[in-house]
Amino acid sequence: MAAKKTRKSTSTPSPTRPARPSAAASVPAPAPVVPAWHVAPDETKAWRRLTTLARKGRSMDLRKAFAADRTRGTRFAVESLGIHLDYSKNLVDAATMDALFALASECGVARHAKAMFRGEAINTTENRAVLHVALRAPKDAVIKVDGCNVVPDVHEVLERMERFANAVRGGKWRGHTGKRIRTVVNIGIGGSDLGPVMAYEALKDFTRDSAGRSIECRYISNIDGEDFHEKTHDLDPEETLFVVSSKTFTTIETMTNAQTARTWALRKLKDPAAVAKHFVAVSTNAAEVSKFGIDTANMFGFWDWVGGRYSMDSAIGLSTMVAIGPDGFRELLGGFRDMDEHFRTAPPKKNLPYLLALIGIWNRDFLGCETVAVLPYCQYLHRLSAYLQQLEMESNGKRVQLDGTPCRWQTSPVIWGEPGTNGQHAFYQMIHQGTSPVPCDLIAFAQPLHEIGEHQDILLANFLAQSEALAFGKTPAEVRAEGTPEWLVPHRTFPGNRPTSTLLCEKLSPRMLGRLIALYEHKAFVQGSIWRVNSFDQWGVELGKVLAKRIIPELSGKAPSKAAHDSSTNALIARYRAWRGR
Ligand code: G6Q
């Protein structure tokens, strides 16, 4: 670590660890001690209260609730940082909300959040700090890990990224044959792909420089060779720059795609020295970067305290910075920072991440909802639900508590979704009339980036009409009053009382995107904290990384198929080999 220990540590010893040996230490760390204040949710008074309230919640009638309280739409709403969150169309009342706030308090969420912001090793199974918040901290902030202030390192990397992004955008960084770089291809997967691609798509309108030029970014993630083919077949290697993004630099998909990219580039460029002009790396693993053949002078680092799914504002966002320029990227970071401050300082009742998280806990654990649909009414956010799917499901898709004992409650729901209004013409049918209630987050921007005819009003009318219809439905009497024949009435009846949260935001910008993403990051934090799981490890993903390696030689024919698996896998391997002529 380059940072100097210039100031006295402000952090107290971790409440979860007696001592913090290096993450790389080969001796296993002692089992974490869950602090007494981090209470299991079902051991709280609030949980018991919520269990009682759930009976009422499940039969709540939103028509009656709105009729009984004319101010409900503004009472159950908060606004901050240009985001208006209306949660009044959820099956909650004041008593439920009070019990949910009490739950957060009894579970020690605020203390846990303080431990995160202080750089304590709250990722206990990997013995790591969780400091994505340091990635957007101002230059003069002091955030320490093991006594070292990490903020200067963050800004040093940011400044290197800026010089690089400016050079590529301005045409100073040229390819091996002297041509300008026209396309940047990010090679990465999971956390090293989903954030950058989501942000690139969301901020496409911000990619032009003052001369009206923009660099196109493409993203290769899948090991499926078709992905590589489709993303490169029309590119000129002389004008293409690859950013190989991998925290570990050992992920098989990324390493294979990167090797293929090198072969593809050198087929035309011939000279191996060209690699230096056409490949840069983003990683925490300098040794592997060097082994791959990329000069570590062209490597942008980050740290083990940044989880993959929390890394889009680290150097993993290099392609985002090249696309929108350093000023745009600073704005994006500013948005993240705004929400960090809001999360740290706003009381839970006015706190956007707390509210989204608590409504989610209510729907999941007390009303039994198994999925949540994220429905952005903004085409630019068409990759948002895929991004949030990883953020929430990888963070909180856990079955054991911090102390390793099984969770006695439900954790992450399934997150899914598509932009409205497209989804309306597809799966909304099930949301309106299916047998499983699906809580929805509806997200829209009041101001469009492009005012085109009536489009924005029609879009927003749909956005509002859907949450209204989902909440209030259509009764059999209303259907009959339209002259509907009796046999058709059940088919045309909408039960209503389908919970939605509405996020009406001012206008999409890099800053607003940063705020929105940090909102969901902290939502996942609050939920994970209440569910008492480690939101920052991903052992399920790690398993996938090793399993395939065993089978690869059996498929390629390099290793005989020894019938070493179960009868299903053995038969499938045999069928594959036969069809591949092996
Ligand atoms: C994210 C996960 C996972 C990870 C990918 C890529 O939190 O850990 O999605 O980002 O498996 O890993 P590398 O960046 O190490 O290639």
C-alpha cells in the first residue's frame, strides 16, 4: 500500500474481529465474533410486532387506505437529491413503518453502517474492509484500512485514469500504427462488466466531446465465442483498444477472451510490441497482469476492499470514463457521494436507502413476495435491472447468518425487470392478475434528455397509470358497469393491492445515475444488515469458477471421459463429444 500513515487512526478496533491479519494470510483467520448489538432479526421485538401486523397487511385494501387518509400520497413519500420516493402504494400503514424503523434500530443497522464507513473488516468471511464509499470520497477525506489512509491511493488512480481517458479521447493515445482509437472494448464479466455496460448505456447521451466526437465502447463478457465475434467482427484492430478488467485477473472467461483479443489484434498488427498500445488492464493483481503481457505501467489498480459488484466507480469504470470524459465521471462520483452523505446522515424516516430496504423486507419476509421487478421508464436504463440483479442477489442471496447458523427468515428476493413501457406489453399481465404478487420499483425521470413530440408525457402517463392500476385494480362492479357479460367479469377484474414504490427523479445525468446506484447499494446494505448475512462475499460464484475447469479437458477430448460424474452429466458429456466428433 502506497499510502503513508500520516494521521492517527480514527477507526476503533473492528467489532467483528479480534485482529485483522492480511487477507492473503495462509493461516485461516479465527472465526468472526458477531457483535452483541448485531441482533438476529427474529430475536427483536419489532419482528414479533411485524409478524402480527402482517396479518393485517396481507388483507390491506389500498382503496380504503387512500380514502381514509387524503394525505397518504404525500405522507408516505420523501424527497431528497432530486429523487421523489413515493411508497404509499405499498401495503403499509404508520404502525408498520414504525415497526420497520424499530427493526432497523434493534438490528444495529446504523452501527453496522458506521463500521463500514470506518473501514472495519465487515466482510468477515474474507476478512476484508468494505469501502466502495472510499472510491468517491473527497481528496481531503481520511478513511483508514489497517491504519493507512486509502483516499490518496484512490485519487492517484483517478488522476491516472483521467490522463489516460483524456489522451484516448483527445487522440494523443494512438494505436501502434498511429491511428486514432475509435472503439474501446471492455473485457470483463460479472462485477467487471455489468456496472460499466449499464453506465455506458445509461449515459450514452453524455459521450460526445466539445468537438462532437465520441468513442464507442463495447463490452465482451461471455465465454461464448459468439460474443467475441459479434463485438469485434466489424472493428479495425488498428483503431481498437482493449481494457481487460478483472479484479483477480484469473477469471477464465475474461482471460480466454483477452487471449483471443490479443491473437485477433496481432493477426493484423503483427508486431507483439503493439500489445502495449492496444491493451490496458484494470486489476488488483499486478503479477498476473504482467504475466499476460500487459505492461503494469498500463494497469489501473484497485483494492481488495472493493467488491466486484461495488466496483463500477473504481478503475473498473475506466471505459465509462473514456466514454463520458473525466468531468462526467467526477459528476458520477459526486452523485454516489451525495447519496453516501444522505445515507449516513438522514434519519431513517427520511432516508431513501432505509425506506426502500425496509419496504423490501416487509414485502419479502412478512407478505411472502418472492420477486421484485425493477421497471425503469427510461430506455437509457435498459441494463439497470440486470445490474441490480447482481447487486442485490449476489449480495444478499445467502442462507446462513454471519455466525454460520442458518437464516430462519427469507433473504434476497429474485430481482428482475425490463424498461417500461416494453414490459407492459409482455409480463405486466402476471403482475396485474397473476397468483403471485410482485412488488415493483417504478423509476422515471421528469425531464427527458430529448424533448420529442408528446413522447415524454405519454411515457410518464403510462408510468403513473400502471402504479395506479396495480394499487387500485378494477372491481367486478366496475367491470359490470362497463356492460361486460357476466362470464367475462372474472377475467376482466383486477384485484389491485399490488405493491409498488415509485421513484420519480428530476433528470438523468451522470450525477443522478451515481445517486441512484448508491441508493441501491445502500439499500442492499440495510437489508443484508437486517438479514444478518455477509453481503460482501460470493462463495456461490467462486464455486462456479472452479467447477468448469474440471470438465473442460473432458469436453475437448484432451482427457478421457472417465465417467467420473453422475449419470446425467456423464451422458451429456458423451453426447457433446459425439456431436463434436470426439
Ligand atoms: C462480484 C463477483 C463477481 C466478479 C466476477 C469477475 O461481486 O465477485 O461477479 O466480479 O466473477 O471477477 P474478476 O473481476 O476477478 O474477473
